[in-house]
Amino acid sequence: MWESWTNNYEHSRFACLDLLDNCFDATLHQMFEGKVAMDYLPTNGIIIINNAAKEIKSLEETLTAYRSVKGSADTIGEYGVGLKQACATLSHSSFVLTRNFNRFDIGVIAESLQTRSRVSLPYILRSLLKAS
């Protein structure tokens, strides 16, 4: 599967642009208040931050292999096909962190976790509880 993910872009910059496009898609709604920021890390990494007000799908849905169901225009980029392909193209291992109101998710997209018989995209979902 990893090889098929890495063969979808003519150049790696297109993978980066796909990730940015997904961020912009998530910020598009009637009351646009989103902001997307991208930064380069000196260790050859990138960070893309999106503070869209609209809740996004959990990594449980996004990091599921062999599934991409899009029911309407509002679901662009929500099921992780572009995310998995772009991350695999840009790096041998990527960490994906999301925070939605009271939920914090972390996932790993890594070549070293893949085998011929199994796609492995581990994630942790964590609810953040308010202190009373």
C-alpha cells in the first residue's frame, strides 16, 4: 500500500499543496474564521496548523485504510486518502495531531509500520475533560 500512496504526485511539492488544500477546505464555511499557517523545521520537517472553527473528522475515520466515502461537498478531504498519500510522499514517517474542542487525536503514518499483509495506521483518541 505504501508504494501506491507514494506514486500519486508528479513532484513532492504537489503533495504539500494537497495537504494545504485540505486545510483550506476545512476552513471554508459561511463564517470564514480559519487561519492556515505553515512552517519549515530545520530538521527537514514541516508543520501545518489550521485553526478552523468547524469540527473535523476524528483520526479514527481519517486513518482508516481502504475507505473513502464522500457524501457531499462538505466532506472534501475528510476521509484521509490525500492525507495518507501526501504524508507518505513527503516523509517515511509523519505524525498527525488534531484537536477538536474536547478531543485530542494523534496518529502515525509510517513506512516502517507497513507489511505486505497489513496496513497499520495507529492512532490514539483522547477526550480532554474540563477541570471543575
